[in-house]
Amino acid sequence: MATRRPWAIDIAAVIALALIYVATAQLGNCVHAASLNAVLLWAPTGIGLGAASIFGNRIAPGIAIGAGLSVAILGRPIASSL
């Protein structure tokens, strides 16, 4: 039988992913504002997909929280991140 990791590790991974997502989203928005063009590659998407492929669906709340926070920081409705 496979052993389950402690829930504290999962919560720490979700929080870390959300913070990384927000940080890379802010970096992407800075690049977007400087070039006045659409961002060709959105790094948070790649980070979220990579984390989901490694950790599975238990990391999904980190992606959702990060997306919501990054949209809220821009002053847009959080529902637009869904």
C-alpha cells in the first residue's frame, strides 16, 4: 500500500505554487507593459501545468489561488481568472 504524504506538505506546496504563480504573473505583466504588445508566452501557465503533472490534482488550489490573486492585484474582477 502506498503511503500518503502529510497534509502539511500539501498545504505548503499549494501556498508556494500560488506565490510563484503570482510572482511570475507580475513579471509577465511588467514585460507586457514595457513592450505594449501581447505576451507571447505566459510563464504562470507553464509553471501551473508542470506542477500539476508532477504533484497531481492536489496542487490545483494553488493554481486557482495564484490566478485569482494575480488578477485581483491588477484590479480586475477575480471571476475573470476562471
